[in-house]
Amino acid sequence: MKKLGFVLASLLLLLPTAAVTQTPADKSVLPQEVYRQAVAGLSPKQTQLFLQGEKVFTNFWMAVNNPVIPLVWDLSQPGPAGGEWGLGPMFLATNCAACHVNAGRGRALDINGALAIQHVLRISVPGEGPHGSPKPDPHYGTEIQMFDTVTRKDPEARAGEAEVYIDWLSKTFTFPDGERIDLRQPQVRIEKTNFGPLAEGVMMSLRNSQAMVGLGYLEAISEKDILQVAQQQKSQGLNGRPNFVRDDINKKQALGRFGWKANEPSIRQQIAAAFLADIGVTSAVYPQPDCQLVQLECLAAIKGDKPELRPELWDSITFWVQSLEVPKQRHTDKPEVMRGEALFVSTGCAMCHVPEWRTGKYAAVPQISNQRIRPFTDLLLHDMGPDLADGRPDFKASGSDWRTPPLWGIGLSKQVSASTSFLHDGRARNVLEAIVWHGGEAQAARDTFTALPAVKRQELLEFLNSL
């Protein structure tokens, strides 16, 4: 358990600073807080809900069986010092902000062989689970949780399901003009499995946490418009496809929009799924803790039968995420940025990273309705080739399919969360490396980019870094 304390202490160093004391519309914003601002025009009631949601995002969750803390609080109410009850029994982090630092993306540590503290390792076995979802490993489910809240007699006993490490494999890429860059690719290593070996044929997918900025705007795009873009792409020789997934809240099939493989249909469900898998917190839609049948100590540690993510917490953090504003593009008047944008289109990047959309009616945050937005995504799945394939299907997504990630705000990632770890597993250390890794349907656009003169490549990068 000492290792757990060390890792959680390390995570504290990555947590965001306290939010600025301001209304969301205040313009005096700290550089690291630019992803955490609200859309303009919120009412006083909405502003209060937004600030409540931000607290849920940053609040720590605590174990109800912690022997250090006497159970004198009502577990249906907040815990001491503004924390919340319900951590575990299995978990990866103690709050949302541990991985989504300042609502930004996770950081892939450069150290070879480091513990994957800001990554998630998704696993599954061949076949399909309920409604076409990934089929869980019988001993470990669909995600390796490295920590737990189980009280043990031996203080040195290892916690969690297993330990996940990342070893980096290096290779060199040479541009047609002779410039060379070093690339890295993660090799996952699982050690000290606590419940026997992983199942035969287990499929593993390393995931870096994504930036949360602008998700409400993406939810406000009409399904009709997304499907229309998919049809238009077919006439251009592309094969962008929607992922249709299980809407567990409304108990039906729905268009997937969120997650690396577009496997979540709504912000509200994405939040509930992350609370369960990453923090071990139950909700009305996922009322059972993520304990497998062989995890007897985990099952024995379950306390109570009420959802730990109380309705007011779920409502407020959902509204907070839905209301996050997108930082404005910078340096739009610079000639190199304007030339870079033209190159972004002419090289074919804009075919999948669709620059412009218009939102529809959005009852959750009416201020977002009918807005012109520039997210640079099509919200569709594309085959990205063998180099980026994880080999793990997810509903309609194949083992080489990935949703086109939005690019807005990408140039501010480093100042927000000290991270420029891009692509689904964080292998790319900058935008250039991310482009070079593109394959499959993006191969032609990647090759066109790499064949550009160095000065032109830099102009396109200047444009992306202005977003």
C-alpha cells in the first residue's frame, strides 16, 4: 500500500490550482485555466450550477471503509473538507482532475518503464458483450484498475488488479527532403496480476485522457448533419462511418460521439461511465461497483445500495462539461498562419478534420444553440492503418478505427496541462509526430504533408498551434 500512497502523492503535483475566484464570464483568466471557462451569457442560476459542477470535477473521493476516518458523517451528504464518499473498491484516480488536468489532456511520461498513472488500459476478449460492446475479461473486466480501497492486514500488500507500465520503442522517420525525426511507440507491460492470468487472446488498448473543451458544442451538432458528412466523404473516396452504440440511460441504440472510438453517445453517460471505471463511483445508470466475481475482497468491500454519484452531483458536473467554452484561435492575422490554413485544406487534412459546423437546438445549454463553430472534426470513425491499430473492436469500431479528434484548443494544451501528448495513447510528443503517425485513410494526406518543403510544413504547424 506504500506504493499507492506514493503514486497518489505524485498525482497531487499534477492537479490544477484552485479556480480563480470569478464569475465564468470574467476575462481575467490564468493561462492554465483557459479550458475551464464557461460559455458566455449564463444566467445566475446557470452560473451557480457551473461552479458546483467545477467543484465535483476537482473534489476528492474518499473510501467509506477508511480506518483513519470515523464514519460519523451521513454518506448521502458531502464528506469532510468538501470531499465525497464512495471511492473504489477498485479505482485509478481519486478525482476527475487527476487525469484531465485543468480539463486538459493527460501527459504520457517520457521515462521508459514508468507506471502509467495518467493512462487507462482498456482490455477485452474476442467476442461481443451486451448490445455489441467489448466483451470483458472474466477476471479483470474492461479496464485495469491499479488501486483499491480494501483494508489488508499486511501494509505492504499490493493493491488493485495489476500494475501497468509503458516501455517506449523508438524508430526514425525520414522526410523526402532528408529531415529526420525520432518517433516512439508504447509497449504495454502488465505485472503483478492479482487475480490470475489475463484471458487467452486478451486485447489491450492504451488510452491517454482527452481534453474536455467544447464538448457541449459537439453534442449540439445534429445527427442528421453528421450522417450527411459521412455520405459526402464517400464521394471523396473516404470511408468515415458513425459508431452506433448503446445508450444505457435511454436504453436504446444511439450515435456515438465521445471517446477515442466514439463509444459514448452523450456527455452525461460518458461522465457516469468514467466515474465507475476510473474512480469506482456508482450512479443511477451504473449502480453496481466494478468488481468481478473472482475479486472477493472487492465484493466484500461494497458499502450501501444507493448511487454514490448523487443526482445533484451528476447534474452539476454534466452541466459544467456541457458549458465549457472553446478558447479563441490566436494569431489569425499572421501570414504564415493564413498560409498554413490553406495548406491544411489543400493537403487533405480538412476532409476528416472538418473545420466548420453549425450547432442545432441544444436544450441543455441554450446559449450553445445555432452557433457557428470550428472544431476540426467529423465525429466519424476512420481506419487509421496498422501502425495506430489497437486491435480492439468497440461496438461498430474495428481494431484500427479511431474517431477524428477535434483540434480546437490544441495549441494551448501545454499551458493548460503541461502536455503535448497526442494521439490515443499519447505516443506523439508534438503535432508533427502526430501527423507522421497517420496511416490508413489518412495516408494520402500524410504523404502530401511530408512531401512539402520544410518551410511549408512549418506553416501548417503554425496554423495548428494557433488553434
